[in-house]
Amino acid sequence: MTVVSKADSSRLTTRKLTLAYEERTVVQELDLAIPDGEVTVIVGPNACGKSTTLRALGRLLRPRGGAVLLDGEELAKLPTKRIAQQIGLLPQTPVAPEAITVADLVARGRQPHQAWWKQWSEEDERAVVDAMERTDVAGLAHRSVDELSGGQRQRVWIAMALAQETDLLLLDEPTTYLDIAHQVEVLDLVRRLNRVRGRTVVIVLHDLNQAARYADHLVAMKTGRVVAEGPPAEVVTAELVREVFGLDSVVVPDPVTGSPLVVPGAPWGAERD
Ligand SMILES: Nc1ncnc2c1ncn2[C@@H]1O[C@H](COP(=O)(O)OP(=O)(O)OP(=O)(O)O)[C@@H](O)[C@H]1O
Ligand SMILES: [Mg+2]
């Protein structure tokens, strides 16, 4: 395994990226560099533009201005299939085709690797089985996605994104609907994919403490702009939490990992009436 030197290169970047829905500009002139071989976590309040940014990074949304660049080339100008072989995106609210089975949905993750002259291969089968096992959904393979619980369905979507086996993986709130054990399982899985297989991962998370635990690179957004970015130990401070979320908190070392742990509430003696 080659050791990727940290944070000195970025295959995926944005250059003065502006994103808008009709008249509403959501992200303005954003310059972002996703560090190769690292886990980047994006945090920020509801509606600040996290999902919008992630969708643009995965070319689900076209820039209003500026560009997303993959290996220095404008994403908007690259063939869709080539992008899908490099970038996997799990949106915040994916929609499954009606009555599709778990195995069939996960298999769709292999589409970018298919071609009209190529049969479903052992490689495809291995990727699908592997993804289902890693996300603990192999036992659901023949169930219809419609009839799963929210957490089961979320894990199936993650399996589909994993089956795509891309170097870059973008996950929008992958822990939504998951119980605490499955949240940790999914985040550990993402971390392993990064550490063992060298995948570059971008995750949107709401839980600041999980973000601080799992991020190599943390990006804090507010109203479509990056307020702070860097290693969690430098980024996550009471000042930042106040600035970004308008919340008083105390930041202490996480007793397990030593990463910043945000405890909401004013410190003793500093409460407001
Ligand atoms: N399809 C859309 N059409 C119009 N406006 C949209 C659309 N999607 C998002 N928006 C608006 O863009 C802004 C940013 O939304 P976005 O989904 O990027 O926020 P977010 O940071 O992901 O929030 P959350 O934490 O709630 O998921 C919001 O004001 C939202 O209402
Ligand atoms: Mg969102």
C-alpha cells in the first residue's frame, strides 16, 4: 500500500463556486480543496448549503458560477460515466425505484462499471456482496427496499455507494435514522475505507462530536461560506460553536479519543437569565 502524504494534494476542488436555485443564491464564490486520502467532514446549521455543496461536488447540481474541478478538469465538461467511476455520492434523501429489492438497488452501484459489451462480472458480484456485508444488510438482500425500516434503508443506500468502489466518496448525513451502534459502525466503516483502502471521503454530519472524532479535515459552513477549516482540534472551539450555531457550549477533551467534545450550555457562572 502506498502511503499518501497528508493534505498536500486535492483531486477535487472548487474555484469561486456559486450555487443557486432560481433566484436564491445559496453558495457564493466558494473555494474548497478536498484533501486526498483524508476524511473531510462538513458541519453547519440547517439550510447553510451543505447538501447543495455536496451535490455540486458530485455533479448533481450545475454551478451558477465558478467551477468544480476533478483532477484540474471542470466537472461540467467531463463525461458522466467517467465522473461516476471516480466519485460516489449518497444524497441526503435518495429515492429508490418502486418495489426494487435490496440486492438490485446495491447492484445499481455497479452501473458506472458496466458497458454494453460486458456481462455482469465476478468483480461486480464481489463488490456488491462485499458492500452488503460491510453494511450489515446481506440478510435483507431479497427484501423490497420499500418495506425496510429507515435505518435499514439508510444502510442499503450506503451499500450502494460502497459498491460503486470510487476513489472519492461523498456522503450526506449517512447516519440519519441509524441507532447509535449503527452510527458508530457506519463511521468506523468509512474510516476503514479511508485508512485501509485510501479512499477520500467527504461526509456531512450534524453531530459535532462525531465530526470531531472522525474528521481529519473539518469544514464549518455558515450561510454558504466556509467559516473555518482544518484539523478538528483547531477548528472546534466554543467561539466557533457560538459563531456558527449561536450556541453557548463548553468544549472539553473527549474522554475516549481526546478530540474536542462539545457540551451545550453556558459555563458555570456565565448563564444568562
Ligand atoms: N431543490 C431546491 N430548490 C430550491 N431551494 C432549495 C433546493 N434545495 C435546497 N434549497 C435551499 O437552499 C438552501 C440550502 O439548502 P441545503 O439543502 O444545501 O442545506 P443544508 O445545509 O444541507 O441543510 P440541512 O442541514 O437542513 O440538510 C436552503 O435555503 C434550501 O431551502
Ligand atoms: Mg442537507
